[in-house]
Amino acid sequence: MVEETRNSVSGQADVRTVVQAGSMGEVHFHESADTGPEIAAFQLPPGAGHFVNRDDEQASVIRAVHERREAGAEARRVAAERPLVVAVRGLRGVGKTALGVRLARGLAEEFPDALRFVDLDDHRRDGGVDTAEVLGELLRSLGVRPDWVEPAYAGRRSQYWARTQGRRLVLVVDNVRFGLELDQLMPASADSVVIAISQGRLDDLKGGADLEIPLGPLGDEHAVQLLRGIADDPRFSTEPAAAEALARACGGLPAALEVAGEWLRKHRRRRLLRLVAQLTDELAERGLPMVEAVWDAAYGDLGPDAARLYRLLAVHPGPYLAPEAVTALFGEGADAAEDALEELERASLLLPGRGGRPAMHDLLRAHAVRCARRDGGEAGAAEARVRVVRWYLRQAQRADELAAGPRMKFADAVPAIEGAPDVEFGSGKQHALRWLESERLALYGCVRAAYTYGMDTEAWALCEPLWTHFLDHAHYGEVTEAFRTGRDAAQRAGNIAALVRMRCQLARPLWEQERYEEAETEVGLAVSGARVLGGELTDNELKLWPSALEFRGKVRSVRGDWAGAVPDFEESRQIHTRIKNPYGVLLQTHLLGQAAAALGELDRAATLLAQAHGMAREQRRERMTARTGFELGRVLQGLARREEAAELYAAALAGARGRGSGRDEVRILEALASLAADCGDEGTASEHRASARAIREREGGLPGTGTDSPS
């Protein structure tokens, strides 16, 4: 090292050339007449060995940097007297540090003076950070000789401000817990960028962050991509489905995917399906080694209410946490639940979810189970499970009543849950339908949980409102599982009426997936069960037999046997007429009209469907008004009465869009395309087909044709 003179404020060395080794690596700097020594610009830890996705997050930072620069010098002087602060937050193991370092590397050309990284956990003592020690490390990395670093915090802070003044640098600060920790490390230059990495929000940061980046787990596609990068394994080609299952078991956490990669390298002869089961059990029972201690510490820092809620959230049935559902789960009132939930968010034990609702990661859910097991919270969890399942059932029943009105149902209405507020369906029917869709994952989860823990009545009762939701949203895998579970719950409970209804409801998603034999078995057993009902029957029980006949006819019709379906529809209509059920008569008239159309009897079909359409309007059945109108329109189109058909299609399309029914909208758009083509308007026909195709792709491949009836 050559001889130097020094500036007593900044500690800068006026030298020709200096090479210094410090705790942050080797630093090279050279003399500059204007600013003192020029130091090595690049001083970051190695990047992640494999990195995927996070493109939107990186683009948002570049955009923020450019917007700051384009604001102009005067605007920056007034509005930006400190560096641009980017706050990256998320649970441990989600890849925050890897993203922070990558962001800094991406800014290297635009911030040539220095790129620096400091991990506050390296300087944390009994929970607090020795900020003077951190400043000393930064000063040495910025070219200040160790013996010229001021001994006290105040002196080091002044040196740091002098050393960073006017520079364009990027500082990455990892493991920030409090805003004050970051405030004390702010460079003096407004032309710099500070990337703060934390688990929770830094709400106490002065002025807040300029850009918040809540980082969630990787999606399935990118998780598989990262796993393939970590472990280039030939089993991925021979067992692609198992590879995807292995990635899903890791919950999108890069840290967990690293563990999975280690298992793959360690167990090269084992089948991937075997590894999936073993890794899933390992993560559930023991957690993720590199983050378990951090999660334990975060849990240990919680207050009593937040810690209790964390344990209870393990039994929440869905991925997203609605505030009212959390209140029902917690059982201590809305204010206590709100405070506890807020504390969990600050501790980053929850993920940012949809629509402002937080979510709980599957691996953290398993951690909460372990905490409950360790702290004796399993009895409380059982009580909480009953509360939240019954709360969801009550809300679903209320939504169903608003959306579908009175119809054949067998479950008693659940009374209000003490201390748990109901959802406010402010806009009525449309709000209720949107709620059913937004909460469907929780509702399906409630069906599974109720059946697993012996709440059979609740399990099959939940399927009744899910039927209304299913009519507009064909989530086949989920709804088939739910209706099958509801069937088994009704059978285990010995409720014959409910069992008949569940068999009929299960049959529909089965036949729509072309699983005709299974559907026929269900409706056959439903018809037999309805016939053996005896004693004094309620109005709804009287409707079961004709309803089961209707479903049997539907199975026959979707298999192309319309002639075989007609007797079932005719007998069902006769019974509905005899028991004075106008809605049942409407449904069977509608189905008989469809059958006549399918058999080529268009004039008879037009007559029957016009009758059904009139009944639907008279009974103020919006869904059936739209659907009977659509079917009538198809028949009129076949009779070359195109203007009448167009009017009916337009009304049906408005109804489908009002209900948010993707499946109906697809069918009507395809019919409109056919009508436009009949009229020689290929341009309009192409537009309608493209719209239908986009909806089908969005909804997961909905069928464009079929027979729909909310029986």
C-alpha cells in the first residue's frame, strides 16, 4: 500500500493507487481530484445459481428508477431528498435476497459509483443491530482505511454521509426488521437506490418506501422450471407428472426447491413419486431446515392472541383469509381477530393474497400445526374448525337464497354464529354470485374438512349452494370431488332424501365430462332411492322422484337417446303437475322442447319452448327466462325466423353476462356466430367465435354446448 494523506471528515485517502482487503471482499480504488478515491463499483454476493421469473418485479424497479430520473432536477430536489427506496418483503425462503441482488446487478450500468450489500443479521445482537458496526463495514468497503474509521456511531454516520454525498450507488440491505434500522443507513445522495429486504412491512420507515414489492411463491410452471435448473435429472423426462408434483410439494418456495434438488441428487435410483411422498412427509413433520428456526423465532415473538390465531389458521379451509371468516375461526370478536391478523402480517407469517386478503402458505400451515401440537392447541383447533365450517355454510346458504331464490333444498338454515359477522351482500344477487366464486376454494375445503371430521350434515348441506355456483362455473375437478363427498356424507348420515339429491347433483358433472356410465349409476340409484321414501313427505321430498326422473332423462339425452329421455321428462312433468309445482312443470316443458328439437320436430319444439319461456317470465325466473329464450332462439333459427332468434339470443347473452356465467356465454356466442354466418356476415361470425374461444380458455375449456337446467 502506498503512502497517503487523509481528509479528516470523510476519511478519504488521497493516493495514486490503493488495494485493500476487507470483510466485504477486495476493494480497488483510484485517485480522483473531484471526489477523492474512486472505488470498485461492484461488490455484491454471488447471485443465485438458478433464477426464474420475477420479471414483473424487476421491470417495476427499472420503471421507478427511470421515472425518478425523468422527473427533472428541480422536481428531484423538491420531492426526492433521499434515495429511491425499494422494499422487497415476503416470508423466509421465497427468494427475496436472490431478487434483491439481481435487482442491484441489473442497475450496475446506471449506478456506476458503487453496488453494496450488507446483511443486518450479521450485526444483530440480542435482536438489535449494531448500526455503528454496519457503518464501519460500509465505510471500509467505500475506501476508508480501517484506522481512519471514526470509533463512535455519530462520527461514522458523518463519514458515511460525506462519503456517499453526490454518488450514484445501489445499497442492498438484507434482513431489515424495523424502519429505523434502514433510516440509519440511508446514503446522503438522492441519486442512489436502496433495496431493503425484509419479512414484514416496514411501516415505521420515515416517509415509507417508494416502491413496495411483496414477493410471493413461484407458480407451478416456474417452480418446475427452477427445479429442473437445480437438478438436471433424467427422471424429469420419464416421470413428468411426478416432477410437477414434487415442485408443488415445495409450495413455490425456492428454498424448498433447493432441498428437493438435494434429495434428487442424493437418491438417484428412487422413483420420483416415491420422493414426492417422502419429501411431503418430511416438510410436514420437520419443516424446511434453513427457515424453520426463523419461523419459530417469528412465532415466538408473537403476542398471545396472534400466536393463538396462527395455530388456528392451520384449520382454515381455504388459501385466502376473509376477515369475517377469520373472526369466526378466532371466536373472540372482530376487533381481536383484526389485531391478531395484523400482527401476523407484520411478522410476515402470511402472504399477500387476492383482493387484499392475506393467504397462508402450505409450509407455514404445516409449521402452525407443529406449533399447535407442541403448545397444546389441538383441542381449540377442533372448536375453531366447527365454527368456521358452520360460518361458511351459513354465508353460502344466504348467497344461494339471494342468487337462486326458493328451490328444492333439504338442509336447515344455519343460525347466526355468535361473535362472527355475516357477509354484507350489498348489491344483492350479483354480489352473492361473486362471493360464491371468490370463496369457492374455501367452500370446497369446508366440504372436505366437514366430512373428514364427522360433520356429515354440514358436508352435504354445503353442496346445495355449491350447485348454484356450479351451474355458472364448471370447475369440474373440484365440484366432482365435493359432490362425491356430499353423497358419501349423506349416506353415512342415513339421510335418504339428501342422498338422492346428492346423487343427482353428482351425476351432472360426471356426464358433462363424458363419464356416462358413472352418471347412469348415480341417477339409477337416485330414482330407486326416491321411490322408497315413505311416510309423510315434505314438499321438497315430493319433488325428489320427478327430479330423479328428470336427471335420468338428461343422462339419456346427453348420450343421444332423446327418444328414451322423453318418457322420463313426460312422467316427471305429470308428477309436478299433480303435486302443483309450477317450476317443475316449467323445467320439464323446457326439456321436452329440447327433445323435440333434437328429434327434428321443430314446430312442436317451438311450441313447447315458447310455453316454457312464457312460464319462466311469469314466474320471474331470470336464469330460466334466458335459457328457454336461448333454446327457443335456436329452434327459430332452424325455422329461418332469424330476426326473432337474434332478439332472443341478445336477451340470453345479457342474462348470462349479468350472472357471470361463462358456460352460457360461450354457448350463446357460438349460436350468434352461427346466426351471423347464416346471414352471410362472416366478419361478425369470426368475432363471436373468437370471444367464445377466449372465454373457454379462461374458464379451463368449458363445453360450448349441452343442456342446462337448475333443477
